[in-house]
Amino acid sequence: MSGDAREIARRLLDGVGGGGPAAAAPPPPPAPPPPPRRGPGRQFADHPEVVTATARRAAVRSMAELTEMGNPLFLPRTGPNGPVIETAAGTLTNFSSYNYLGLAHDPRVVRAARDAVERYGASASASRIISGEIDLYQRLEQRLARLYDVGGAMITTSGYLTNAGVIGFLLGERDVAVCDALVHASVVSGTRWAGARRITFRHNDPGSLRSVLRMSRARFDRALVVIEGHYSMDGDIGRVGEIAAVAREYDCAVMVDEAHSLGVLGARGHGVREHFGLPGDAVDIWMGTLSKALGSTGGFVAGDADLIDALREMAPGVAQLTGGPAPAAAAAALAALDVLDAEPERLQRLWDNTRLFTVAVRARGLDLGMSEGTPICPVLVPGDAQVGFASALLLQGGIYAGPVAAPAVAAGEERLRFFLTSEHTEDQLTTAADRVADAVATATTLSDLAGDWTTPRET
């Protein structure tokens, strides 16, 4: 090796390169501070959500003590959750129940649940794949599959878990869920479970969906567009056909959450599919609950037979590794579907009451936001404290309408939410319209109230 070559090699080994001084190595990053020692029983005391909930409860207590009014949150009742309930606050006209058709306390539905308990017991006591299967499940699933004109259906123990579990099972890290901006929190949970990317489009806007898909669809393997049939906070109806058509342009699957649609929308109460006259295969997955208009508890999913069979056999949290639904829940839902088909006048009364109340509150100058005059009627009362105070004023006047605030809705869009039912009377509806107008007028004059009356997002 020549002298020049040896010098070049030496400099390279020394890190000198062109002859200048060696570059100093960057200093190591500072070590992160050690985690705090929280001690026994305090491991989650500083968890952000625990801190928030603790502060919220304190604010509610302070408000109740300051105003000497009742607390509208977690108000226990005795008896069925009907248009009138008995509570510690007295007898209340109830607008916080999604028992839209009064079926949860219908004698035929209650009798069917009681009979199922006597025949099958209070619990399935096993997962369905082993000894938990009973004929009631299959009868209800066949009924739901026919209702949605699809190859199969499966019932579950929870509507929330149905959304979360189905999405968690079907999507993976290479996939995307493209969700309406106001879609239910259970869908968000499902995307986290799946490890999939979640992208939102403007609420109920097919054009926004097209723009999102045009920019992002090629980056993912599978894409699932998720919307609701009847939005639970605003009472507007999902533009299912238009949104599904856009999704198909970009080779996307479509899932519709029917939780507040079944028993409410459509000429026979068969949901948003019937409302728009869509075929069963207009979307890939119809999801819903048994706990709203059908007066039972649990969830369901309906779609292609092979897909449903795979969910039934392999989806954790939805069917696999979990006990079957309570036999009473399946029996109650079957009986409720019988009543729904036999008594169309219930649906007619529901919509008559909806029109009466909507006209009455609009005539009193109240802001109903995006409401489309459906049985979910929001009355906007911006401000956490203001909406809580309005709800407490109504409670004092014998009206129960729960306050809804962030994070269930955006800040500045707090509201009282009224669920209308077929069982409310004209007098109850007109009296409520008068009292809510007075309560909102009083609450909106309060500018110095502090507190947080927030409620979690419901199913």
C-alpha cells in the first residue's frame, strides 16, 4: 500500500475524511423522567378520563346544591321506561327513553321473555358454538335476514360490541374505515380494535365522501364506508343510497348502523332500507340493536350468508369467546316484531306525535339544529352549564329530557334530546313544548354558571 493510500485509510478510520476535525457525536437524548409512583389503589387516580369524570360529578353536585334542583343524570326509576316514570324526583313525563313503540313493557313482549326464562333459564351459560345454542336464536336471525332481504343474520349481546367487534374482525392494518363525521363512538372503537386507519367525511355528504375516496382510496387494501340510518344525536336520516353509490365507484364495502332506524323508519317500520326502497344488497352490512324500538336488549348484524357464518364462528367479542344472548332477549325481540307487523297503528301514532311536537317547539322559536322532524328531536341549548340547568328546570317541572354535551356533541352544540314515542299523549307533548321553551329561555340568560353536565355518547 502506498503512503497516500495508507493516509487515506487512516483518515477514514479516524473519521476525519477530508482532513478537517472529526465531527462531534450528537449528545444522547435526555433520559425520560421515571414514572410517578402512585401506590396501591391509586394507579388510575390521575388517568385523564378519571380526573374528568371526578370533576364532572363535583360540578353536578355543586350545581344541584346551588340551585336546590334535582340532578337529571343517573336518575333511578321504578317500573317500566315508558312515557311516564316514577322516580325519586316524583312522577315525570319521560322523553329520555328510546322505547319508541312502547314494546318494552307491552304485555305480549314481557310474557314472551318470561316464558323463555322458564324454558331456557336466565342465561345461555355458554358460547353458541358449544352448548349455548337455542332455537330462539335461529328463529330471530331468520326473521331479521328476511326483513333485510339478505342471506343471513346474527344476534349478539350488545349493539356497541356488534359495531366494534364486526369492524375489528373485518379490517386490519392495511385497511381503512371511511366514516361519517357524526358516526357512533362504537364504530371508532372498532377501528381502534382493528388497527385500521379511520378517515371521516362531512356529515351526510356524498360529495365529501367522493373527494375523500378520490384522494385516499388507492393507499389501502379494503375500505369500509360506515354511516347511520337515523342519527341518534341530530335526528336526521342517512342518505344511504347516494352514499352507497359513491362507495361502489371506489370499490368500497358499506356498513349501515340501523340502531335508531328499525321500528321507526319505513312504511312498516322495517328501517332505512324500507324507507328508501333499497334492495338488501345495496350495502354489505346492516347492523342494528334490539334495545331500541324492539324493546329488548342486544344487537344484530345482517348480510351475505358466508360473511355472517364467518362472524358467528370466528369473530371475538361478537360470537366467539362470549356467551350467547339471554334467551329472554331473543324471545322479547321476536314478540316485538310480531306486534310491529300486526299493529301498524303504533308506527302511525309515533309519527303523528313526532309531527305534533316538532311543530309545537318550532312555533316557540326553539333551535332544532339538523333535525328532519323524526322521533329524535334535539333542542339546542349551547353551553354545558346552560343545558344542564335547562334539564334541571324541566325536571323540577315534571319533564325528563336529558342534557347532552361534549364529547357526545361538539362544544357549542349542547342540547336537550327528546325521544318521541307512540305512547305519549297530545297533552303531554304540548305541555312539554311550553315548558321546554320557558326552561331554555331561562337557561340562556345565565352567563356566569360554571360546571359540566356532560353525558357519554349512547348507542
